[in-house]
Amino acid sequence: MKLYLLTMHHSLRRVIASVVLLIATHASLAQAQQTVQLQNLTWTELRDQIRAGKTTIIIPIGGTEQSGPYVAVGKHNVRAEYLADKIAQRLGNALVAPVVAYVPEGGYAPPTSHMRFPGTITIPDDVFEKLLESAANSFAVHGFRNIVFLGDHGGYQKDLKQVVAHLNKTWVGTNARAILPPEYYDASSDGFAQILRQRGYRDDEIGTHAGLADTSLQLAVAPQMVRLSALQASPKLGPADGVYGGDPHRSSAQLGQLGVDAIVSRTVDAIRKDTAGR
């Protein structure tokens, strides 16, 4: 009788262990299937997803720079990653690379442009371009066919065009292709400004950097990065504060969501058009 009970006890333990392992395996698979962030996958999960058809990789490019006294310096990095994630989720066959946070932001001897403000980080244009080309070649060699660059900052758009042109020239005769959909930056700048004008906002509010449009986008994406109460209580801000051509006082997450929706939908349509049949 004692031997029988001991045998039953061991059998029950094996059954429980098998059930726990099965649950853990299912949870792990579900986690891998839900994320579009490459850095959250193992290499075997990534290999399997590429084989299953996820052959588009989005490289979000941000930048670490000042955005006035009331918006955190990582604005572009968080926003580029957030929007790239939304776009990849909508596409259904895309993954998102780690965000590029180090970009050209002006000189440091003497400090120019945003480099005049603490917290801004800059690298030379040629280093930036080489970094992007190396990342793109890494993805191409591992089976991605469409390497999509999404740049959140206006200052390096010319660099992105040069990188894409160089990569596509190098990749002639291969399956890989570099893509820079202009709809992404157009929608976040001129496109969003037009949406705000249609709702009665003036150009001297909308602005170009850390103004109403820029700050509203950040409130929609990452409200914790905007010191909204202090901003609303502040006097009018200007270039000496790092705010260019706009007034962020009436910024809101509701306005920013209009921009987010436009950026995501227009960029998704553009990428689908560029990658059709590939």
C-alpha cells in the first residue's frame, strides 16, 4: 500500500510539472507573437517569424535634443519608437528595430543649433550614415527584404535620403530594398499643421519645434515627458528657451492624437504601396 501511494505521488508530480511546462510554453509563444519589437524576441523566434513572412523591418530614428524647458530631451526617441510600433502592428508583416537615439544635432566646438542646450547629443553626419547603413546591411543578411527608415527629426532627412540611395545602389540584384516613405515626416510636420489650421489654430501657435503641434504629439504619445502644469503657467516662450516659431500653451493630447492617427495611417498606406508584390 505504501509503495502504491509513493508511485501515485510521483506520477502526480510528473503530471503537474508537464502542465506547468505546457502553460509556460504557450505563454512564451503568445508573448513572441504579440510583440513587434525585435529586441524582445529570441533569435530562433525571429528566424521563424522571418520565414513565416515578416520580412519588413522598420528602423525608427529619433534623436536626443532639447525641446524647450517643459519637454524631456528624449522626445524624438520615445515618439519614433511608439509610432513605429503602431505602424508595424497595423502592417501585420513588420518588426521594429531598436530606436536610433544618437543623431547629428549640430557642432560642439563651438556649440551650434540644439547643442547650445544641455542634454543634446550630437554625432557627425558621416558616422550617422555609416551606423544606419551597417544596421540595414545586418537586417538584409538575415532575410529582411524591406528595410524601412522612419526619421522623426527634420535635421537629418537629407542624410536618410543619401543612405537609402547608397543602399539601393549597393543592393542591386539582391532581394533587399531600402525605403524612406516621405509620408511619415510630412504627416508629422506639414500634414499635422494643416489639420490644426483647419481647426482654427494659428501658425504662430503651431510652430516648428516645441510649439503647439510638437508638444501635442508628445502629450498623445508620452504625456509623462511634458511638464504640462508648469508649461501652462509659464510666460510666452521663444528661441532663447529652445522653442521655435510657436506657442505650446494650448497643447493637448486630444490634438496630438489627430496627428498620431494621420502619421500612422498615411505611413502604413505608403509602405504597403512601396512593398506591394515583394
